Amino acid sequence: MMSEKELVRFQIDGIEVEAAKGQMLLPVALGYGFEIPHLCHHEAVSPYASCRLCLVEVTKGNRTSMTTSCNYPVDAGIEVATSTENVQRCRRMILEFLLARAPHAETILTIAREAGVEGPRFPVIEEADDCILCGLCERVCREVVGANAISFINRGDRRDVRPPFGDPVACIACGACVYICPTDCIKMEEHGDERTIIRWKRTLKMQPCQSCGRPFAPLFQLNWIIDKAHLPKDFYALCPVCRQAKKR
Amino acid sequence: MRLKSPDELERARTRILEERKAQEAKKRVVLCTGTGCRGAGALEVFDAFKKELGHQSVVEFKSTCCHGFCERGPITIIEPMGIFYQGVTPEHVPQIIAETVTKGRVIEDLLYQDPATGKAIPAEKEIPFYKKQQRLVFGHNRYIDPTRIEDYLAIGGYTALVKALFHMSPDQIVAEVKRSGLRGRGGGGFPAGRKWESCRRAHGDIKYVICNCDEGDPGAYMDRSLTEGNPHSVLEGMIIGAYAIGAHEGYVYVRNEYPLAVENVGIAIEQATRMGFLGKDILGSGFDFTLVINKGGGAFVAGESSALMASIEGYVAEPRAKHIHMTESGLWQRPTDLNNVETWANVPLIIEKGSDWYGSIGTQGSKGTKIFSLVGKINNTGLIEVPMGMTLREIVYDIGGGIPGGKRFKAVQTGGPSGGCIPERLLDLPVDFDELTKVGSMMGSGGMIVMDESTCMVDVAKYFTHFLKDESCGKCTSCRDGTLRMYEVLDAITKGKGKEGDIEFLQELGWVTSEASLCALGGSAPNPVLSTIRYFRDEYEAHIREKRCPAGVCPALITYTIDPEACIACGKCRKECPTEAIAGEKKVPHEIDQAKCIKCGTCREVCPVDAVKVK
């Protein structure tokens, strides 16, 4: 494809910046210290542009258009405006949409306060569980973990993220989705030797450390990693703490 | 028999034509068994003809797909006289054979009657519905049994392919399509030639061409009927396009809910491959091209080009950003040219007759003809093909035959579910890509839904917004929740819960949905709402301020009453009322108990003297 090394110069809010051609605009702008609100973007996974908060206006030649910056490949000479009246109008309404889905999410409440949005002008969705359908959990599970345990289902306003057919058989309870969720709507609990990812209804028994006896990770997950990475069967006999101690 | 050169094709064609010439005087029965006529019972008529005619060789029987005049189906035409019979049932079949086929006598009862003069019209071409049309693309359906490639060859099929493969360079073909001014018939109206050119220039040894037959607009079926009725015209266009672009593989994407289209394209691909129009070394030209059918699962959004490609790749049909064009990085990141069924079917015409001829049809910015699906409150429901630039008035009144029941025209929605509603005062608008966009609607793929005075425009906006909120893929917050929230506001307005500021709120929601969403579904989703506000704002205001539905549609805002002067106390409404809300005795005018009335409208329907009033 295109050469990744070629550097291009362009403007963000009137300031001259430089980046590799084809790099996505949002991380470049954030790197330069511009503030663009965003929820569905994470450096570990590919851009998806679902939350629409990172909208900016880009002028290329004599055409100006509104676009999400997380999936916009930069090019020489473009002029980016991060906070025009139109951008703010869209962002404010999108924040209202998001607040009606995630009324308790601190991240969104903070962005909304900064944008001067008090609350949604429409009813909060009845089963609002703070999920904004950004798809970060789905992407991290597929692209980073490789477990493919969850997926989007249905379309339109019935869209949701679920394990296929509601059965979380492929979930290794690693917690990557819990960590990456921007609204904290995926919760993990550990009781005794059991770990549960509440949202996916996945409970797995944890493997006790052969040295200290403390349960440290689901056996299913450890075997899955051993299998994928072709590790020796007893690779995870010890918990991370004991393994470190043994090394020393 | 695989044809290895243009000469072999011409010899095969001559043979077919000679055989047909020898049969020319023979009576022929042509029955439409397209999807519309099937719905009206054409398959039973088909069986009846088969049974009656048996294996006798004096009559040739042909079953075709859609002729267009679906309102009057099942349609039967008796050749060579060209007699048009409508509403044919199996019971008519023996009579048709005994009278018309055998003795040449016309059966008056089965003829179309001109509503203006009351006169019966025997000849198909004299029927007003057909008279003003220019059926360059769709008109061939009536001569073709889509399961027989010979029928397509008999009307000159694959002549354009020969011209393209043997007498034109790929660059010349691209230039010719560019010069013709052909614009994409699927919705966007992007110049097809420019798309081809950028795909031809794109780097890559593997390129693809795709035919988009997803359609899926409620009430529209032109791509379906063209694919069902004349699949080879689509294939021929695709082979020419593939040659021009440099593609050797192609896909026909058809939704699985179109079983007849899937079947007929399948047969066409198989026959074209067998005869050497597809596969290796097409007609000895050295050009290879293969075609595969991909069945879609029926999501409206799968008709969006990038979503369609995701679907072919095996993923959920979700659009993706097109900062890099599909013509450079499309299906499996390869340069891909996607055109709609009707666009492809126009290609052989342009190549055969030339861009000058093609450019002489239509308007400045929109060349050629367009097939429309004319449905709703219109006398002549069906598929029509007219030159670009014909006015809405001509389409609705001259071809469509006006509004049934003497009612008044109110609006026409063009462009599918996300098109806009155009009011009566714009009836003289010439229909082309740019004019429709100017008035807040769009060409889309050619849906045309006619509405009369009994249609509530707020209810219409609500209906289409409901469709779009269901059919949004749900990825973009702005589209998923924008359509949902517009629907909620509209629903409240129709239920008498509208409040001041709702109109402005809808406009703001519509603006954000359109501006902030990724693909054209979100981009055009507010059209039904914004266009009805633009042209029928008074109806919104009546709902909101006066809690009144002027068209008498929204149940929460209307009351049924019985006019005591008009009531003849026949008791019909009292008997039919499902909630026993009507009281009255013989000779005493009836009355409706508003507390019990559920506003179903049954009383109004059954009243023989029109005494039930809606307010």
C-alpha cells in the first residue's frame, strides 16, 4: 500500500503540524495536545468511528466536510477545525444521545459538563445499562485477545453486544473488555476461586498457585493461552508473584 | 455449445432468427409470470395454459417476467396481433384459446378500458399507461423468457459485447460511458464513467465488479423485476464493464428474499458460461471473466456499497468510511467497481447505439431513461420507464392515471424510505437527479409513492422514520439514536402529546443525524421528516396545537360521529362495531359512545350512505 514513512504537513486549528501520511487524525491531534472528545477510540485497536464524538471539520481543496477524526487519514495541506459551531452542535446532541444510554457514566458526564450539556431532552432508555455500543470490548476481544467471544447483534435501536446466542463459551474471562470499556458497564467479580464477567454471564474456576495456593487466573484462560502460544503444559503452575520471586 | 468467435455468435443468432421467422405467422401466447403477476395468480394461469395447449405445436406459449402494468395482472398478450388481456384467471384460458387464439376474435371483457372514454383498447401499445413511456431498458422483458438465452440473442443480445471486445479498447469504452453522461441508478447518482475510470486507473492486479441488486425499499421492485425479467442485459453490461476496468471476477449481490431473481440470474450465468459469454477466453477475445451470485440476508443497509462488500466478505453488513474510495480499495481491499442493476443494464445500449444517441435522451445533468416503481394511491400501479426530465404531473396523471376514487393528490415520495415528500404545487417539477435534490428529496433507486388527501403527512414521516430506525445498522450514535429520537417525537405528536418546540427539535435532530453519520443511510434518513415539515408544516401545527389530525388518520386525534340527518338507521354499523360502541334502534339515528369507540373506522367503511364522519 502507501508508504507509511512519508511525512505530510497540515493545519489543525490554524497551527502547522506534521505526521506520517495516512496516519489517523485523532491520535495525531491528541499527540499535539489538541483536545477532541472521544469514547470509541483506543490505541490498541483499529478505529471504528461509532461514537461520533471526535467529529471535526476538514477542508481539503475547496471542500469542507464534517468527519470523525479517529478514522480520517491525514494528507498534506488539509485544514482541520476541531471546534466549529457545527461541530459543537453535533457533539452536544450526540452527548444527549449518549447520556440517555449511559446516565451514570462518569466519562460522559464530564465531557457533557465541559460541552455545556445538562442532560438529555428525551427519556433515558428504559433498560439503560451505560453501554453506548462503542464496540471497544468487541474489538479488543477480537483483535487483541483473539478470543472472539462477543459480537454485535441485531441492528438499529435493538443493537447490542452479546456472546453468540447468549452462550459465553468462548470467553476466557481475561477482563480485557472490563479494562477497555469507557463507561465501566462491564464488571468483573472474584469470589473465592471463581471469577465472573457479569455482563457476559461467564463464571470460570481459577487455578491455584502451586506455591502460595492463591487462585490467580481462570484455568480455562491459562490453557487457552498455553494452547495458542504453544507453551509447556506446566507454564502457569505458579502465580505471577511467585514466578517473579522464583526468578530472583 | 461454446461460441468461440463473433462469427460463431452471429451464425447462432441467424439460426435462431430464421427458426423464429418460419414461426412468425403462428399464434403466440405471452403470459407475464413476474413477481407482481404471480401475486395475482399468474402461476395458476400458467398451469391452465399448459394444460389446455398440451403439446400442440400450432401455438407457441411463452412465459416472461414483469411487463410493468402490475395493477392489471395477470397480463396475457396474444401475438402477432398484440392483443392485451388483463386480470386473466385460469377460467378465462379455454375461452382465450378457443376465441382469440383459434378464431382471432377479441374477448371484450378482458380488454383494458380507457377510464377517460370508457372504450376498450385491444392493442397493448395504445394503452395510455404505456404510450408516454420510453422503455429502452425495461421494454425487452416482454419479449424474453428469462430462462432462455436464445430469446436474448433474438433481440440482438450480446451485440454490444462483441463491439466492446473486438472493436473498442478499454479506454475507449470508459470514454464512451463517460461521454454518455450515465449516472448511477442505485441512489447516489455518481457518474458511472468516472467510477469506471478511477477503478481502471487504480493499482492492483486483481479487481472486482459488483452488481448491486439488494434494493429493499418498501414498495419498490424495479431492480428485482429487471433482474428477474432480463438478467442477460445485466450480465452483458457487467462483462463490458469488467473488460473496460480490467476485472476478471464479479459478484451479483441479490437479496435472498428475491427468489425468482436469484433463480433467473443463476440460470443466466450458467447459460452464458455454457455459450462462451462468461469464463475463459470470451468469444475468442482472450478476455476471462467469471461471475458468482452472492445472496444477501435482507438488511436495507446492505445496499450501501461498503456494507455490501463487507457482507460479501462474510461480515455483518456495516458501512465503513470511504476516505479511500472503493474503486481503489473495496472488496478485500482490491479496487472494486460497484453499480446497480439498472446502471449495468444501460451499458449495452450505450455501447451499441453510442453516447451521442444516449446523451440526446434526458436532461442536461441526467441522461437516459429511469425506471420508477409507481405505487400508493395511484390508479395504474406498476413499473414505468420514462426519459429523465418528465414532469411528476405527466407521470402521476398521464401514465399513472391519477388518483383512485376521485380523491385529490397530496404528495409523492420519491427515492425510497429516505426520500422526501413533494407537494402538489411542485407537480410540474421535471424529474431528474438534481431537481429532486433541490426540493429536498432524491432520485434514490426510483421509488415513487403517491399519497392522496386522506394521507396524514406526520403519520407518513413517522412510518418511514420507524423503518429507518429499524434498518439503521446501529453503528453511528447519530443515526441509531437520531432516527430513534425523531421517531419518538413523531409518535408523541401523532398521539396528541406534541408540544411547542417539537418541530424545531425535529429539525435539529434531523440536521445532526444527517451531518454526523457515516453513510448515506444516516445522511438521508431525516428527509421524510424535514421535507414534510418544509411542505406540510401546517399539519404538524394542527397536530401539536389543536390536537387535530387534518387528514383524519391519527386515531388519538380523531372522533367518529354519525350525522343524524344522513343516518338511515340500517343497523349495519351497530352490528359490525367490535366494541359495541354504537347504539340505536330501527328508524332512530344511531349514535357512537365515544368512551367505547376505539377508532377502528369499521362503521365508516360499512355505512352505505356515508353518514359516519371523521373529525
